[in-house]
Amino acid sequence: MVSFRTSVDHVWLLARQELVDRHRENALGAAWLLLQPLAFIVLFSTVFSHFMRARLGADTDPYLYTVYLISGLLMWNLFANIVSRLASVYSGKAHLIRKIGVDLWIMPLHIVVAEWAVYAIAMTFFAVFLLVVGHPLSSRWFLLPAVVLLVSAFAYGIGIMLGTIDVFIPDVKNVLTIALQFGFWLTPVVYLADILPLWAQHAMHLNPVFWAVDAVHDIVVWHRWPPFKEIAALAATCAVSLVAGRALVGRLGAEVRDLL
């Protein structure tokens, strides 16, 4: 049995290694952790602020659509990256699991920690951009960490289940790639929800990721508090996701170790 303290140490060590390994073969190395989100902000602020402003009205702030797009994309990317990386976490760390017997429930947290670091860097650049273009940062930004925590917990539960199933059925990653593509376009990240038919708008409110993206749009773009019912529903969905993930790992953990 691995102690909790040892498991936490594993998480921090693996999270640091995860960030380093992503750009180990690049000449600039870890500098890409800063350059990629900076390039992301510059690209969308220069291109979409002028060519896509009509979506929010020609007389509005020219950067309003850019703010809408980037805030939603960063939240979606956080969710999608956590799920997709967790979907292969056990098979990808098979050598580690065989050698030191890590806790299968806690060890994958290093993926979440690494993605939080990437998200924090991107949001820092984004906040600076907002200040430069005169888009205010309201006190409601203090709610953002809670939204990030909830969507990460939801993604963790799903990712853990997929990662467990992936050990038995390797096709999971291919199916997930397609599912995330559909999920992206079914979530109002690059478009406004109100351009959809009324029935589609109602159906969209059944999507937990929509609740997170909509909350970020409310906080960052519109400077208002997100609907309490969406935050409460997201929290409830997170709890169900985590319980289901924990139960599946507990039930199949021994078989997972044997197959790896």
C-alpha cells in the first residue's frame, strides 16, 4: 500500500516531468510553455478581433469577440487536454506502475497539475491582454478558480474511467478523439448559443462543459455572476464523475496492474 504522502510526492514529480517532456526535444525547451500561450493570444486578438466582430454587433468593442473566443477556448482546452491525456495515462505509465506500485487513483493527478500550470500561464497572458485593450477585470474573476476546479474534477473522473477501459480496449483513444471533436462544436466556444434554434439551446444546457464555458463567459466577457443552478449542476456532475471513476479503478485496479 502506497502512503498518501508518497503518492503526493509522485504527483508533483510526474507533473514537473510532464511539463519538461513536452518540449524536451525542442531547441527552446520549456520556454515554449510561455511562447505557445503568448502566440495563441496574439493570433486570436489580431485576427478575430477584426474579422469576426460582426458576431457580437458592429458597434460593440472590437475586441469583445476575441475575449469571448479566447476565454471559452482556454476552458475547453483545459477540459479536453485533461480527458485526452488521462485516457492513456495507465498504458503510458505502465513501466512506472510495474516498478513502484503507484496509487492508480492519485497518480494521474499529475496530468491535472500540469494542465493547471499551462492554463494559469495562458490566463496570465490573457489578463494582461485584457488590461492593454481596456477590458476590465472584475471581482468576479475570484470565482474562476472554482470553475476550473469543478471542470477539472469532472474531466478527471471521465479520464480515469477512459484510462482504465483503455487498458482493456485500446480503441478508446480513437473514439475519444472523435467525441471531443463533436463536443467542441456542440459547445458555444466559437459561436454564440443564441444563434441556434431554441430546441438546440435547451439541449445544450444538458452539457456539463457548456456550464463551465458559459460561467467563464459570464465572468470574463459579460462581468456578471454565472447562474447558480449551472454551478450547482456542474458540482453535482463532478461528484458523480469522481465517484464513478473511483469505483471503476477500485473494481478493476488489480486487473489493470496484471495486464500492464
